[in-house]
Amino acid sequence: MSSTLDRPALGEERGFWGAAMAVLRKDLLAEWHTRERLSTMVFFVLLTLLVFNFSFELGGAALHQIGPGVLWSAFVFASLFGLHHTFAAEQENNCLDALLAAPVSRGAVYLGKMAGNLLFLLVVELLALPFFALFFNLSLEAYLLPLLGVFALGAGCLSAVGTLFAALCSNLRLRELLLPLLLLPMVAPVIISCVGTTAMIFQERNPEEYFPYLRILGVYWVLFSALSLILFDHVVEE
Amino acid sequence: MNPDEVLCLEQVEKDFGNFTALAQVNLRVSRGTFVLLLGANGAGKSTLLRLLAGLSKPTRGRVLVAGAEPNYTPAARSAVGLLSHSTLLYDDLSARENLRFTARLYGLAAPEKRIDQALDAAGLGERQHHRVRTFSRGMKQRLALARATLHRPSLLLFDEPYTGLDQRASAALSQQLIQLKERGSTSVLVTHNLEEAVHLADRLVILRRGRVGYDAPWSGGSTAELGSLYEQHLG
């Protein structure tokens, strides 16, 4: 057992980025062991695409009419599954107490959690893309680069706000209901911008036409990441 | 704050809405003291421990741990080790992975060596790569204590650590707490298990409806004597 006398009373504070990385690595390791979060998200996205495939004629003009909406509906609801998991493991044995009692900035905890959500959502988006192309008879080469840009920005915005709201709802009894109720109105501008941009990419419009949407997404991501960093401490405080 | 003091509470009050959980709590604890904190359910014991761990802010007054306010100063939180009735462990990680995560959060130097020592001391060397989910309650609590002491804190906080432990595991935990005490740790123990606590404490604090109702050194005695004193001051 460790002696308590061979060390000064105050330790050194863990660096902000080091602490965020520690939280991220822990979440990724837990996911590697269980594969609960990612498998649920991927399964949900594929199931949604499959249901739409059976419900509509997805080829041809449907790509422009409903394709972007189908894609982003699947991503947004899959992200909700992921966000529910964000603090579930921390609640299980009151691990959140141990995390908040550690000598790290609470902003770093938020950043680590947000980075995890971002990574999971990006992986889901990338795995879903080939299936989307298959169902819509779509050749991806022409669209791939701009689509990846929108996916990254959309996932960033959803993770930034979603992580904060997941923390807010983690102690509530009706969290499964309240998280989408609180989050979806907040991310409405993100969804509108992502669907709009994706539609324009499929219509092979000039990139200058959808740059304003990308700018909105970029500003939203930066703004809400900064706000969430500041607010996270108050949210996790009892 | 006296340099020999590890923790100091000055006129601390904590409100939850209209409910006052703690009122005018003053407490100074010197290095190496083992404080037994008793009180009925709802007396404010856990609230007090949360303030000391930096998990909550006082509504009024000041909490100092090793000279700094734990809620506002991350570095002050590194002086605290917390063990509670919940294990504070990730069930989906192995014993070693749990300790490695703690070592990273606390920025420990030579973490693997410390983790090896902690696992050996907890008697979990052979199960270090097994997931915590597969451990018995006693093994989990031994690992939880290893996690709480890995960074060698100046102040140890125990919130009902005997909950769910059988007689043998309780005795083993007490033995570990005695070893920590002998090595000079400062501890605050909240428990209803007077049989185990009676051998550990050298100061007794009884909370009554959020106020300190009794605070005096405990020079040892039987469980019956401790129980009688507790009943007298329970109110």
C-alpha cells in the first residue's frame, strides 16, 4: 500500500490536453472491450437505410428529394444512441465522482467525452456511406470529398452540443426522453445546414453555393464547443 | 491555516434550495488524525465528504484541504483520496486499466511500477487483466482502495466503505485502513459499522441535523461505549 507521507500535500495538476486524452483513451478502451456503443449506432443507421430502401424507390430522382434527409435522420438518431452511452458508464458505479474529484479541469473531461462522441459518429458515417451508395445506386467518387467535409462538420456540431446535454440529462430519470427533446431544437440549424449542403453536393452544384452553409456549421461548432466548455462545470455540479 | 492541519472548515453551510444540509460547521483536522464521522441518515455526513472531495461548493463559509479550496483548485483535489460504498471503478475495464486511468488523471510519474505495487498490496496481481465486472464485492473494494491511494493522498475520505462486505472482507478492509493509519495518513471515515470503526478512530465527530453535535478525541473503548456515546448525541 502506498505511503501517504513521502509526497507533498499538493500534487501537480494534470495538463488540460493530457487529461482530455486520458478520458478519450479510457472511453475508446471501454468501447474496444464491449463494442456496445458503436455496434448499436451502426446497426441503427443500417436499419434505417434498409427500411427507407423498402419503403421508397430510392434510385434516380429520389436521391435529390429524400436522400440527404434519410441520411441525416439516420445520423442524428444514431448520435442520440451514442450520446446516451456517454455518461452511462460514469453513472454505473458513481465513476463520475472519481472523475470530478481528480485534479483535472472539468473542461478537459468535456473535451475528452466530446472527442469520443465525434470519433464514434464519424466512424458510423463512414461505415454507412457505402450502404447509402448501394441503396441509391450512387457512384461516390464525385461526391466523396465534399461529403466528408459536411460529415465532419455535422458530427462536430452534434457532438459539441450533444455531449453537454448528455451530461445535463445523465442524472435525470427520464433522460432517454429528455435528451432528444432538449437537443433536437438546439441542433435544428445544424440539421438544416447539413441536409441542404448534402442535397447541393448530390446536385453537383458549384461549391460556392454551399459554402455559406459550411460557414454556419463551422461557426456553430466553434461557438457551441466554447460555450459547452464553459458551462460543463456548472452542468456536472450538483 | 496551521501548516500541521490537513483540512479546515470555517463556518461552512450548504443549502439545497430551502433545505439546509450543513450549518455553521467548523472543523480543523491535524495530519495523521483518523476522524470517525457519525450521524443519523440525512445528518449531512455525505454532503460534508463531498465538500471535502471538491465535488460540491459550500453555500457559505470556506473549505480548505491542504491549504486550498478543492472545488476551485484542481491541484488541491490531488491531495484527496476517495473511497465510497460505490466502487468508483469501471466494470468494463480490467483492474490494471482502471488504475492506469487513475494514474493518467493524476499525472503520476512511473505509473506502471506504482500500479504493480498497488495490485500486489490489494492481492489482485493474478487478476490484474480480468475485467472488474467479474470480481467479487470484496475484491472490488480492495481495488477501489488501491485506486483511492494510488496517488498517495494526504487526506483519505471513506464514505460507508463497509457496505455490502461480508465479515471477512470487512476485517480485511479494516486491516488495510489500520496500515494506512500507521503510515500517518489523515482520514475521515463515515460508517454505521461501529465494530470496525472503534479500533480505527482517534477523534469522534457526530453530526446532528447538519451541525456538529459532538467533537472530541476518542482514546479507544469498546463498541458498546462508542454506541452509547453516539446514542447520547444523536438527538
